[in-house]
Amino acid sequence: DRKKVAIGVHNADVISGPYKYIATPKDEHSFVPLEMDEEMTPDEILKNNAKGEKYAHLIDKFDKYPLIIDKDEQVLSMPPIINGELTKLKEDTTNIIVDVTGTDERAVEQSLNILCASFAEVGGKVKSMEVIYEDETIVCPDFTPKVRNVHVDLTNELIGGTELTAEDIKGLLEKARFDANIINDNELEVLIPPYRVDILHEVDIVENITIQYHINAVEAKLPDIVTVASEDNWFKGEKTIREVMVGLGFQEVMSLMLTSEESQYKKMNQEEIDHVQVSKPITISGTMIRTSLLNSLMEFLEDNKHEDLPQKIFEIGDVLYMDEKSANKTRQVKKLAGMICHSSANFTEIKSTVSSVLSNLGYSMEISDSTNASFIPGRVADVSGESKSGKITGFFGEIAPEVIRNFELEYPVIAFEIEFL
């Protein structure tokens, strides 16, 4: 919701370059916001404009606010909040300027490429611009294709039942709008269009080959193994857990298993333990597989701190530990985590919540002292218990103030995490 990428479209005929992306004091550079008729300062927009109030949480912690201005210092946009009325598009607008800003450079570039490719496809003429940084100058959009190789034997293996040649695959790729060059009988060089940001691996190319080959032409084969389907026992238990948590007033969150050491350990005030790392991460937020759910819940609260309190959220998900005794050196574990944020959240409330959860799930509850560094000393406890279906272990308490500040939250947070053994 504009946190990573924000897009603005402007009437190019009423402004002139060069354009500047600046940081301005809150009470300077007044301009007329989109769909308004009076000038407002950036600070007034955040406080008195509907769009400003909705997205204020993205920039209001800074001393200065971003603006895009032209050579005459006319304001095009206050990203990621609102455009100016000056550059509003009209029915007779034929020349436009697109601005894409954000906190993730890769996502910004990909968004711009997709937009420009879409405009070109419907007959628009796309022109590039130089973007001048302190240390480099780049040209946008950059339509240089990515290069990735695809192998004939892997393609036939993944599709199954085919004997495609390199020439066959080249033709299928061209149907899918990929340029391809044959390197040898088993390998092709594929040029990936810049708007195909979904192509991350060789198997993604094989998927496109399969689509062009026609999926219905692939011979269906029954597996050699005969099994009888039945509902997984954990899945049954998971449904019960959801019913219990929703009954206690919690809202479910579903986050990615990929996270970062910064979020998982440093922000949570935890010592880093052995964990599974991503060898070639695409983003800095996905460098490892999580070992806890709590940081994901803290990030959710950070993204939604502008919403009303109290906020009660939970997640049921997998984490991955390193385990030398396992065949693949890892151990996948199911966990349940819950988090509550409001002005009077305290240890008693989270203890009562954990007691209710375990009681409704049929587990006993034993409490002992804890030294978990994510929580306030003396206001955190370890918990264990067992039932007919197995054992649990975990912890609960009041999140430490430094952890709360690390996620830029302003109210007390209480949390628990339970591991099913």
C-alpha cells in the first residue's frame, strides 16, 4: 500500500524539465493537492487531506517530506501521498510523465518497466529520462533484457513424456515472446523481456515453454504409488486452533517464511543462531528462513500502526531449524504466535490469553522463569504442557521497549509463541 512503490502520472504539457526530487521542510513549498482548489503545505496535507491522513504514517516520522518539482519549482507530486492538481490528466492529454518512487529499487524499476511496456503495447511512444544520483547517472526505463539459459534435457524432464529439440524449444519460446539463441543441442540462451519480472529461475522459462507446447498435449501418467487420501491430523488441529483464536477476538495473519537476520534477530534483541540462509536473495528482506513468527507479527503491527487499537493478531506457520541429526540437516516445526497491542496491554492479559488457548486445545499448562531477551525482564515466562495429541513448549510476556522502538511502534505490545512438539 505505497510503502514499497508509489506511482504518479502527470500531464507533461504544463510542466518543463529538468525535474528534481527534493526533501522540503514541512511548512514550505505549498501547492494545490489533486482534486482541491486551495494551496496547502506538506504538513497541512498530512493532517487535513483525506489521502494525506490515509498515508501519513509512511513519512510523518521524518523532519522533511519528499516533493517532485519542475525547473520553475512547480510541484508535480508529494510521493507517496498525493499528486498536485497542476498536472492532473484531462481527456485531451496526450503527453504524460510517469514517476515511480519507493523504498525498494528493484521493485521501482520493475514497476516502471511494466508500465512503459503496457503503454507501448497500446500504441504509446515511450521516451527515456536520465536520473542523476550523487554517484551515478542511470537511464529510465531500462529495457535491457535479462539473460538466462535453459536446458533441453531439463525441459523434457519437467514436462514429462516429450522429446523436444533445441529448435523446437526456440520456436516455442518465440511464441511466448522470448528471443532465444541456440548454444548447442542441449542449451539455449534466452533473452527475457524487462516486463517479465515473474521469471526468476530456469523452471519459470520451462513453464512458459509448456504453456506454448499446450498443456493438454502432455500425456497424463498415473503415479506408480497407490495411496488412499485422508485429512492430515495436523490440518484438523490447525482448524481447531483457528477457531479458538478467532473466538478470542484475534485476526489471522499469513506472512512469508523468508525474513532477514536484521528483523529476526537484531530488531527482536535476540542472539543469532544457526539458520538456513538464502544463497542468492532477491531482496534484503528475504535472506533467511525464519526460526520464529514474532518478528513477522511485529512487522504487521508496524505496517498497520495507523489503524485503531486494540489490535489482536495471530499466525500459525512453519519455521525451520538446523538439525545435524536430520537427513537434510534441517527440522521443520509448526508454531502458533499471538500478539496484542494497546495502551494498557500487560503480562496478566497475555497470561490469561495463553491459558485460554491451551485450555481450549486440551493442553495442561506449566509456567517457569524465562530470560527471553525480546521481553521485559520479570515480565516474561516460559510455558510447557501436554495433551493426548502431544506436547508444547513456548513463552509469553511483555515485549521490551527497545524492541517496540525498533519496529517504530508507540504502544505496549504483549505476545506469545508456542511450538508443537
